[in-house]
Amino acid sequence: MADSRQRIYYTKAQITNGLKTGGGEWMYTDGTEYIGQYHKYATGEVFSLATFVQDKSRILIPFVDLKKLIEDNELDIDFAKNFEYDTMKPDYVPKSSIPNTYLLNINYNDINSSFIYRYFAYKKNDGRLLELSSNDYNNIGSPTGLDEILWEAFKIKWKLKGPFNDILDSEGNIKEHGIIDTNKRTIVLYSEKYPSIADYITDFREFSQA
């Protein structure tokens, strides 16, 4: 089965293509060290090849020297086999499931508003970030939602209308808040607690109706 990405669509700003490693950084999930070009996404995913190629690009994970682990092992445990199993098996979430990939769409009511709310879940143990629908956000902690012990939910106010940048008066005070500057301030503020949101959102004009 080919390795798949978390999302169907990524913006250019969410992909870093053409990276290269000479070794000691990444490996396949079977423990084989990877050398060559790779690319990564704002979601934290890393794949082989300079850009994503369906059925050819494979998931990469941080390199671990399995040979050294095996040489140092005195309990006769097959580290390589156990490592492959641990990286391939899905996370065990007792009473929850990961929601389908959500792509935010702006509707007619949003266009008539000056802002919208965007909903997120932050995985406490590894910093993974998911953007959610309002339904999935409200469903956290339910039998069909994300586990509230593993995930922390938060929402941000995202500006849609106005000038792109702040308009200042003669004394340098903000007379009218701009889309880019306002959204950038929001991300900077939230990234103090949820660092991965700064990688996930890099286009501060996204969805703007200016």
C-alpha cells in the first residue's frame, strides 16, 4: 500500500520542496536509512523525493541507529522488528478517532462578516496540529471525537475584511486594523503555547475579502 499524506491538498506555503540529506537524519519506517532529496509539510510530515510523487514518495521518520541499538542489546530483542511495528501501528486512542481532513471553506455568511473562527486541536505529546470543523471541535471528548486527554482544543479569530496592513494616525497609533497585521499578531500570540501553528499558517491574507 502506498504511503499517503494527511491532506488531499496543501498550499505552496505549506510545503518545503527540494531538501537534501546525506544521511543520519531520516529513515523509512522499516528502519532503512534514507539518503537523498526529500520534502516536508507544515503538518510535520516528511516524504522522500524532492516533491511528492504518487506511489513513489514514502514516509520518512527521524533517524535512529538501529544497528547500534541491536549491538548494545543484551536481552536478545529484535529491535528492528519491534521498531517497525511501533512506527507502523496507529496511535491507540481509547475512545476517540481522528477526524477526516478538514479544508476550510468560506460561505456567503462569512463573506458578509469581518472575521471567522478557525478551530484547532493540538496534540500534547508531539505537537501535531489539526484544523477542525466546528462540529469536530465541539465533538472532542465524545466517543466519536478526539480524546480530550491527548488533544487540547482552541480557536482563533481570523480577520477577513479591511485594509491589508494597519492604518496609523499621525502619532503612530492604529487607526484601522489591517488583515495581515491582525492575523499575524494572532498567530504570534497563539504560537507561544501551540508552536506548530506558526508552521501551519504562513499566509496571513488567507480567505481575505479585501
